[in-house]
Amino acid sequence: MNVQVENSLFVTEKVRILTPSAYVLRFSRNDMEFSPGQHLVLGLPGSDELREYSIYSGAGDPYLEVLIKEVDEGMVSRQLRYLRPGGKIEVKGPHGFFMGNATSSKPHRLYFIASGTGIAPFHSFVKSHPGSDYQLIHGIRTIDEAYDAADYDQERLVTCTSRDNRGSFEGRLTDYLRETEIDPEGMFYLCGNSQMIYDAMEILLQQGIPDRQLFTEVYF
Amino acid sequence: MKTVSFKTLGCRLNQYETDALVTQFHQAGYQVVEGGKGTDIAVINTCTVTNQSDHKSRTTINHAIRNNPGGLVVVTGCMANNHKERLEANEKITYVVDNERKSQIVTLVDAHLKGEVVHPENLSGDVFGFETVDKSLHTRTSIKVQDGCDNFCTYCIVPSVRGRAVSRPLKQITENVRKVLENGFKEIVITGVNIGRYAYQGFTIEDVIEEILELPEDFRVRISSLEPDGFGPDFHRLFQHPKMAPHLHLCLQSGSDPILLKMRRMYTVRSFMEIIETFRKQMPDFNFTTDVIVGFPGESEEDFRQTVSIVEEARFTHVHTFRYSRRKGTRADRMEGQLPEKLKTERGEVIRRISENNRMAYMKSMLGESQRVLIEKVDRDGEAHGYGEHYLPVVFESGSMITNRFQEVGLHDVIESDPPVLKGSVIRQDRS
């Protein structure tokens, strides 16, 4: 069972900028245990405005990381970007069950299907379980959004770019799913915006994948 | 003897916890009174799941303050967790006790009456620390197996007010069941905030139920409500056991997959319907009831039409319909596409009518069948009232029947009252 750390203050270690609108926030671990796929609720101390972010770092890392997309109208995503090392963060969690059964699904292949920053839980999983048999299908607009692509086995990573031709597949990830042969025994984990998840699920269900092999985590 | 009154709002778990408090106060020598005017102590067990619940809770607290001048007013329940500071600022409320410490209210009141000053936060927290409910209150009692929820559905405030999911040790549960059976209860309801998340030392909710069913006494078991992702593929087989009541309150919330995703529900409409079909394949007359939220942000006419279609197809005999209510701190509160209250009310009314039709059709389909009714009361006209195993109300000529007994009853009519009731007659004396 996870050690649950509630309403605690954590300390910022660094903010790593990935693109003009995306960054990784690293902060102290505070002995928190978690499973890849779980998320945290965080914000500035004392603020009522807290937001949910999937854990990006691996279970063995001495720190915690989350991958954040700065939202134009967003409050928390902007505040967190300007944290300095030593700055305090209020963190609740970990929460969620998204990938709770992924480590027990052997020998079936794991399909990780993500849009944008929805790649975060899969980054955590791959760092935690580097020998896993997975295929990561990442839907992004341009190749610049292939966050930390070098962290994955390149033969297992498919970047689907909808607005440039620099990805391994030119088009939406739903187009890729329609055109690709998939293992019907595989376990499918989908993370990202609800429209992508809904569309991808429709395709997988049409291809005969039963609901019990589909797991979702929606980003808003 | 000091007098104490109780008011309860909200869910079945809250009702159970009040019943347990009633028992605790009674055992401690207090006189429990109904109505609640002029009592020495008034306990209000609140709810905060919707704006309407908040409003009702506030009104009930104000009534208690007005009706019990000079008495102690103790506010507990989910509103005490969600609006703690605001309630504590009200000088007319003596104590605000959160859910974790609810079971310790008797200790708090005892200390107060002895002139001791105890802050509720200094009480020990134990969400399973309630006394076994006394048989004088009901013919069925709840067994709390779990508390809290980690699902974080985007509309729901419950994880913030009930806390993280915790499971009661299996041994404690079976001991509790033994005790209530010794007390004479004939029907137990397995309850909690999200009982499908029961997890204790590798035991699941199925293990809990199996253990309870092993007990030898003549009793039956109900499940209070269940999430569709909270059990394994063989769960339906448990209902082959004669002690299991063939009824489930299986929470749907929406019949539209896009809305379920936005609610962060962890199932699809198809997987939900597969559960219904699996159960009905095994027991064609299995009774399903459910919860539905209407007017969730962005719920289109098409989304709602799909919910209507599922409510019809699944033949739910009761739909607890909630108009979506914005709860601060939840993700759905920040979603675009918030719908007007008028539209939510209209949609709720549509669902209500369908569920009434479903219920009437289901009741009529039971005519000519028999039910094993647990008699809850016998009225002045000598008619016995109770529920059959499918959780339908039944009334029949009692003869010399007494309460808290099972009785086999043949069903021959539906009384079209509000709500409708099945009319029957005794077909065999049951000696249990």
C-alpha cells in the first residue's frame, strides 16, 4: 500500500523548460511512494486554486516531477512556472488507479496512447519499468512537442504529428490507429484530452478490443 | 435523564452512522427523543454532496438552534468537513465534529456535561468506531466495510469530505455481522462510500461478501450501492447464494460515453450494459436501480437522449436523479458549458417519469410470483408492511404476524399509490 502524504509542503528543485508552453517541475520527494499513472494535486501554499498533474518521474527517482502545459487562461500552470529552487509547493496525493494493473498484464503488450502532455504517466511508467514490452503512440501537433523523446526506446515510440511531417507518422494518432495492426490481446492505456480518448476508444472497440482491456485518464 | 435528538441528511451511510450514534447515546443513559424540540442535545448529521444538500443542512441546523434554546447543538457529517470554519464561526453551534471523529460524539457530549473542555480535534479519529446498531431502530442494519473514496470523479466533493479510501479489517466486519445477527437482525446492508474499492490485506469486496454468507443464521444480504468498476467478472455468481438479495444499486451517472469521460468515470456505457446483461442472464428478474446526473457541463441533447435510452433499456426501477450541482474545488466546476437549472429540472423530470414507468412494469411482472418479505411493521388495520428480496415494498394481511420475521407472500396486485406497493397474501407460514 502506498504511503499517503496529504496536504504537505514540498520544495521546488528546478523548472526545466521543454517548449515555450511546456515545462517539467521537479520538487522534493518527501518519502512519497506512488505507482506510475497516479496523479498529484498541487498549487501554491495556502491557495484555493490547486490542479491535478500526473507524475512524470520514475518510481525510483529521488525527486518528483510533473509535466505541465501552460494554459493561456490558466492560473496555476503560470504560477508554478515561475517557482525558484527552494520555493514551496502544496501537494496532495498521490491519487488514482490509471495504470494499477499494467505491471501484471504480461505477456500482453502494453499500448500507451497519449495526446500532448498526456504522455506524462507513460514517461513515469517507462522510467519505472524500463524492460516493459510497450508501444507508445504520441499524438502531437509538431515534433517539438515530443517531450523528452530520448527517454524512450526509439523502436517503441511513434510520434504522430498533425501539423508537420517530422514525426514518425504524419497525421493524427487516430489515423495511425486505424491504419495499424494491433495486438488484440494487448492492454490499452489512453491519456489526454477527452475527445482524443473517445475517438481512439471508438476505433479500438471497432477493432474488437474489449472494454476490459481499455483504461483511460482524461486531461482537461 | 438528558434528552438527545437527531436529524440526518444525505446518504445511507450517514443514516447508518446516526443509527449507531443513537445506540451509543442510548447505552450511555441518554433519552433519545423524536421531533427534536427542547432537547438537551441536538445532533445534526449533515450532507454537502449538492447545493441543495448544503441548503437543507443549513436549514436543519437553524431549526435545531431555534428549537433547542440553551441546549447543545452538535453539527457533524460532510458539511462539517466541507464548511468547517464557517460553521465554527457560528456561536450558536456548540461543536462541529468532522466525519473522522463522528463516532466519538458521545464522549464529547459526556465530557461537556461534566464541565470538561474538550476540543473535537483532540478526540481520536476512527471511521469504523461506531457501536453496533440496536435492533429497536430497524429490521435491517448496515455494516460499514469501507469509508472514503479515491476515484476523484470530476463532479464529486466526496473525496474531500470523506477522505481517502480506507477499508475495515475483514475480521472486524465478520465480528460486527455476528453481533448484529445475535441482536436479531434479519437483513444486513453492506455499506460504505465506495465499497468496490474495498482492499484489505489482499481481500476484496467479493471476499467480504463470501465471508458474511458463510455465517449460518437465517438472514439476507443487500449491497447498498456499487460503482460499475468495483468488482471482478465473477461477481454476479455471488448472487446465486440464497442469502443474497437480487437487487443492486449500480451507479450509471450518464448514458453517454463522452460525458462519462468528462466525469472521469472508469467504465463505458457498453461495459455497464454488459454487467446488466450478465446478471439478467443468470436471474432474469434481477432488480437494478441507479444514480443519474442530469445537466453535467456540456451535456448535449444527444448525450441526454443516450441516457434516456439506457435508463429505458436497463429497466431501472428507481433512478436517483441528481441535477448537476457545482462544487467548489472539483474539476467540473471549472468546465465550460454549465447548463441552466431549468434545463436540468426538465431533464430530471424526464428520467423520473421513465423510472416510474419501469417500476410499475417491473412490479406488474412480479404478479403471480412470491416474495420472501421481511416484516417491518404491522399497522392498525392489521396489514403487514415490508420488503421482498427484490427490494420492492409489499403489503399483506398479517393475521398474527409480528415484525422482524420472514414471510412467504404471494403477489396478486399492485396498489398504484405514490410510491406503488405490491399487495399480496400469505402463502406459507415461515417459522424463521
